[in-house]
Amino acid sequence: MTGEAAWREALLDFRRRKDAHFAAGRGPIGAEALADFHGLSYFDPDPAWAFVLPVEPGDGGEVTLATNTGEDRLMSRFGTVTLPLPSGPHRLTLFAPPGDEAPARVFVPFRDGTSGGETYGAGRYLDAPLARTPEGWRVSLDFNLAYHPYCAYGDGWTCPLPPREHWLPVPVRAGERLPTTEQP
């Protein structure tokens, strides 16, 4: 299996497992809606939206992210990356839990040109894995794994909102999308 074929199969397997997790009632979908749940909606896999990027170290300083409920969510600035977008480079901050100097993953909330139309209006999330190399940290930003926060499915969830600098100027047609009337 080629690298791209293996990537695609791993992505599709992840989506199948997530759908099964939600269908089993272990996700944010309420019991009354589970009878009609037949899986989440996704954009087609697109390797053009999968990046492995060098991390520019952050200051580790704490930052407060606003949430949909008005509560504050405290995070630390682990680092930044420069995302190569069709419209030009865009810097994103990689967030980590406060005090975690070597997290396995970083949190990247974002909005883009699909927010509010094709995807949840408040934005989507990435939990991006980190790898330490001799040259420094690298992060895997695969927007095909972008997901809606739990607050997209109902009330009772507190979800961090993407900061203004994480509003991407282009549509990211990768990852989860709003339900469609199309059958898979």
C-alpha cells in the first residue's frame, strides 16, 4: 500500500471508529437522536490538507480562550506554526494544557470559509500530534481530522472558541462537515 493509500485507509478507519463510538451513545449525541444517527458527515479525504510542520517554540505563557458559555479556558502557548495556505502563509498558535512542557498533542481551534455554512459556525478543532526530532518539534496538522466541538451537537457543553487570529481566510473543505441530505 502506498503512503497516500495507507493514509487514506487510516483516516477512513478513524472515521468508522468515531461513528461507532457516537452510535454507541458514548459521544455528544443525545439518546433521542441516536435512533436516526447513521454516522457523521465528512468532506472527502484530501491529502492537500495534511501538513507536517516545524514548530516555532512558544513562550509557554498562559492565554485565556473564550468559550461558548462565557467561561474562560486557560491554555499555554506551546508554539506556533506557519500554515501554507493558497492565499499565503498564516500563523497559528499551538495550545497545550498549562504546565505541560512536552504534550503528546496540541490543541488548534479554527474557523474558516466553511464556518456557518458547510461546518459549525463557531469553528472546528484539531488535536494535533507532536514529534520531537533532532531539529526540534514537528506537528502533524491534518485538517481531514478536523472535528466539530461537542457544543455543536447540543447544550450543556463548554467549548473554547477560536481566537480571531485562528480565523483562516480560505475554506477548509476537509474533516467533519454539517449533516447533508446526501446518502453516503
